Amino acid sequence: MAFFRFEIIATFAASKPFPEMKRLLFTIVFAFIGIFTVQAQWYIGGSVSAAINKESQAFSIAPDVGYCFTNAPFSIACALEYGGEFSKDDGYSHSLTVSPYFRYNICNIGERFSFFMDLFSDIDALELCSFDIGLSPGISFDLTEHWSAEFSVGLLKYEWKKVPDDKPTHCFVLGFETAAPSFGIYYSF
């Protein structure tokens, strides 16, 4: 486990700052001290997914890095996802997506299993023409002290897309994306 500590040392000139500035400065200092003295655990890993149907085949590879707070049931992370799709009508296309997410561990079952819910966002990094935000439930299994495996499926998301020379489209998607589940392996240090 990593232990982080961040300190701010402030010095003042001969003139006194305004009382409001003092309060603001001390509030910021204590906020940073509180945030960066929390024990936490970094993790790296990634996931792969694939979807095959009659009209198309798609895949994605998403390495990610995250920061898990050990004294709280949540973590924050970001993935960089590369995906490709081949369809009979449109040929091959690829995408690069930045996917920050917030994970809340709902419950632990025994010492090895845990259920979680991710609040994620997907931003198209190549053309800046799409944006998603949604929820994704999953299950994690601790293989060893440092290694874990995860499985998740999509549940609910809002999607915005802008196709060149066309109007933007907005839609809500509700339901498990069982056609494209995600499987990942993670290493915590």
C-alpha cells in the first residue's frame, strides 16, 4: 500500500493579507492535507471486450490506471480505450476513447468477491464527436493479494453523437449490454 503525504508551507510578506484570504488559504491547506494523507492503493490493469453479430464484429482494448482509497469504498480511475469495428456496410472503423470513471464498491462477499458500480464517461479522443455517461455494474474476484479479475456489463447510459454533415443524436440506453461484456485483469500495488 502506498501512503501519500502532501504539505504546504506558507510564508507571508510584511503586510497582512485580508482576513477572508487567511480563511481561504487555511481551508485549502487543510483540504489538501486531508486528501493527500489518506491511505490509498494504486492499481493498473485493463479490459478487453468483443461483440460479434450478423452485420458486424467489434472489439476494444482498454488499459487503465486507478487510485483506490483503502479507508473508503470508492476509487477513481481513467482508461484509454482503443476499439475497432468491421461492418458489411461501412467497412472498418476505429476509435480512441478517454474513459474516466468513479467506482463504488457496493458490498463484499467473503474475502475474495465484491460487487461494484461504475459511473463512467466516454469521450471520443479522435474527432470529439461523441460523449457517453452511464452506470455499469460488475463483480471483482481477488485472485491473490495483488491480482484481481473483473467482469462488468453496461446498464444505463446517455449517449450524444455528432456525425459530420448531420444533426447530433441523443439517446438513453437502458438494459444489460450482454452482447459486449467486459473482462479485466488488475494489479494493485
